[in-house]
Amino acid sequence: MEAFRYEALDAAGRTVSGVVQADTPRQARAQLRAQGLLPSAVNPVRARERARLPWSRGISSNELSLVTRQLATLLASGLTVEQSLSALIEEATLPLTREVLGGVRSEITAGLSLAGALGSYDRSFPDFYRALVHGGEESGALPTVLQHLADYLDARQALKQKTSLALLYPVLVTVVAICIVTGLLVFVVPQIVQVFQHSRQGLPLLTRALIAFSGFLQAAWPYLAVAGVGAVAAARLALRREALRRRWHAVLLGTPWLGGLIRGVNTSRFASTLAILVGGGVPLLSALKSGARVMTNLVMRDAVERTIERVREGESLARSLGATRTFPPLTVHLVASGEVSGKLEQMLQRAAQLETQALERRLAVFLTLLEPAMILAMGGIVLLIVLAILLPIIQINQLVR
């Protein structure tokens, strides 16, 4: 069977759309007519063609976690992947989710593995997701891997929501402050300049600097906007080159505070991946290969690749990780303890939890300091503008006296 995307009219004359499973377009139209719909367009869902569209969206993180948990439950109950996807398509309420799952099902029907079919929808299923699914398929423990993956997605989404809510107030303060400062510079300052121009009194240095900056913004803001957009586009194009991206990742990893965050995020993701795959029965070398694919920082990914070579040569995992001098020492010691005690999965899970907790503490400290720092910075800028406006007025009042 194949997935077909349709547009049709219901009994009330409203336009509806969605995805239907059928062997042929004619059979799809027959199914729609049986449901009381008048089809106007029925087209096969071609996943690879959709994946090339730069504006195509993926399913949300919450929806991905729900679909993953449901798929794990269906597979554990004995259903095949194709049957499980068919059930999920019927259960899904969002048209985009039905379309994506329909496309994945069509790819599997055509002979691809689940991980390969998910690769056609990389906007919905990120690299680490597909890497874990691939490892689960190789080990034959796909339901278990998917269940752990759903837990991991839930934990990551909870951390993301917590961070977003904490950043909401500072972002609002910043936006409002920027609007106020821009309004003062563009509208208020020019009006005051006209008043001062009729006076022969010399203006203070701060006032002259403010007038010059205001005039510069009024004259150059279109060029500044174009330059900003051009700089962002040029940076994105440059970072597509792997050599430049690797250098940039090395710089980020060496940054005092930001480097710790990046190291913690990648270590937590790497340890979680290994714990899920090792617990699912995946051989260590295969698990390490999947773990390398989930690393977003190329420097740390290279460290995992070197670790794979050392482990293949017979060296222990802990010693191989420690030799890279990239992973936190605590993680290396926990891995060593897991290898000695035979509880590698539990130690990897504990390492991932500790890194996640450390990451949450760093973010909490950062957000706690960010809010007052932003308020002080914006308050200082507004104070300078007010002083630049008031100083000439005070001088004029003194001359009048």
C-alpha cells in the first residue's frame, strides 16, 4: 500500500485534506467516496521530494515523543513496523503527522529499513533519533530502544520548556528596551536637536555624541539591516564547509563558560545513547558508532571516532575516552566503574543524569544573572540618553539666571 495526499469536499461543501492509504489512486478515490467525500486531488506522497523543500516543516517535539512512545508500545505487542505505522496514521490528529507517517510507511513498503525511511524526513527525525533507531534495528531490540528514546525526548523537552520560560521575561525586557531606545534616538532626539540649533551655546560632549549617533542611525539603518542579513547568510554558507565548521566548534568548545555547556550537552547525549543501545543488546562498537552520530560538536565527534579505533584495538572504553581529553573526568570514571562491575548501562545512565543536572545548574545560574544584568545595561543606556538631553537644558537655565 502507498500513502496518498488528498483534497476533497465533504457533505457540507467544506474543503478537507489529509492522507489515505491505498494501493492505487483509484482505490484511494473509492475510499474517499465511501467516506462521503468528493475528491478533487489525489497525489502520492513522495518523501524524498518533500525533504528537498527548504520550507517544509517537521512534526513538533511533543508530537515526536508521543509517536515514539506509541510506536514502541505497538512493536512490543507483536505488530510489525508497517502495521504499527498504519495504526499510528489512523490515531494521529494532525495532518502533518499523518502525512509524515504515511510517507515513512510508503518508504518501508518500498523496501527501506525504518531508519532509512526516517532519513527521508530529516526535519521531523533528527540525526540522533535515526542513529538510535538504526542501532535498535541492528540489535533486534527496537521496542526497548524506542521506549528509552521516548523517555529521553520527554526529559529533553522538559528542560527546553523550563529554559524557554526562564528566558521569556529577559527577552521581553530586551525587546521593550530596544524599542524605547530606538524611539528616543529616531523621534525624540531630532526634535530636541532643532531646539538646540537655535542656541549659540556649545553643546556638551555627551549630547554631541548622541546627536551624531542618532543621525548615523537615521541615515544608515537600511545599510546596517542589509549588512546584518548578509553577515548571517555568509556565516551560514561558510559553516557548511566541514573544515571551517570544525574550527568554529573548536573555538566554541574552548570558550570558558559556553564550552562547558556544549561539552555537557554532548556528553549527556552521548552517554544516554550508549546506555540505551548497550541496554538493548547492541555491541559496543556499533553503539559507539551510533553515539558518534548524535554528537553535534565535530571536535567531540572526532574524539568518539578515535575512541572507536582504540576500543577496536582492544583498549578499554574508559581509557579510550580518557585519552581524548575531551570528556569530563567524572564521566570517564563512571564508565570505568561500569566496565569493572559489569554495570556499564547503569553507569552510563548515571553519567548522563549527572551531566544533565550540571547543565541545569549552569543554566539556572546564567538565567539568574542574566535578568539583572540586562536591566542594568538597558537602564544605563536610557540614563545616558536622558543625561545627553538634560545637560544642555541645565546649561541654558544657568545662563538665563
